[in-house]
Amino acid sequence: MQSASTSPTVVAAPVRQPLTEVRNRMVRLHKEALGRGPTRCRALFPDPRSLVILLEDTFTVTERNLVVMGEVVRMREARMFAQWALEHEARAIVEDVLQRRTLAFVTALDPLRDMALHFFTLAPADAADAEAPSAAASALERSHQSARV
């Protein structure tokens, strides 16, 4: 009779997809920083150099009350200030998960739909692509300089 193997079974931790990891960490960031996280979050790549994160149902009770009272401008100013204050942490999440540098960060808000958006421009994934933006930027700068003369 053969003896049964008594070695422990090792179960590998599930590998998360990068966009899932970005979504989960962005929700956590908003919850920790603003007191409430979104109930829905989507992340997508519209192209290889861009990342869009849509956060829905994000507002606190106070923010919702301000909108109901007609104080949309006041609420938008406060929330946009808070979202911009999270730029460093949001960039760190994207750079850590995707292993790519962020070149630009833009954030927006629709107070009537309770939706926030973060847009990131990403550095090229390979060195060959890295030269093209700087050459284009140089050409653009030269055209601006000649226009000033």
C-alpha cells in the first residue's frame, strides 16, 4: 500500500490584473483621504500612453447637502482642492502598479452626477518611444519662440 503524501499544498496568491489593482488602490486612497470611497470605479486605457479612472458615487453627506442647497460652486471648489491634494499619492499608485512614470495628471468633477475623473499621461513603455516626445516638444518650443519674435 502506498503512503499518502503529507507535504503541505502551497496555494499561490491570485495575481491581480493591473487595472483591478489600480482601481482597488484608488478607492482605498479616496476612502482614507476623504472619509468615503466611491461605490463604483472604472479604469481603462484609451490608448497606450493614457489611463482614465472614473470614480462614481463619491460624495460625502456634506457634499451632497451642499449640492441640494444649490452650493455647487462651493462644493466643487472644496472637492477639487481635495482631489488635487491627492495628486502625489494617485501618481504613486499608478507608477507602482504599472511600473511606468506619469507625465501628467488631470482631475475633474461633475457635481450633478457625483462623478470624479483622474486622467494620467504615461511615459513611453520602451526607450525607442521615449525620444519622440522630447523631439516633438523641442519642435513645439521652437515654434513658440519664433511666434514670439
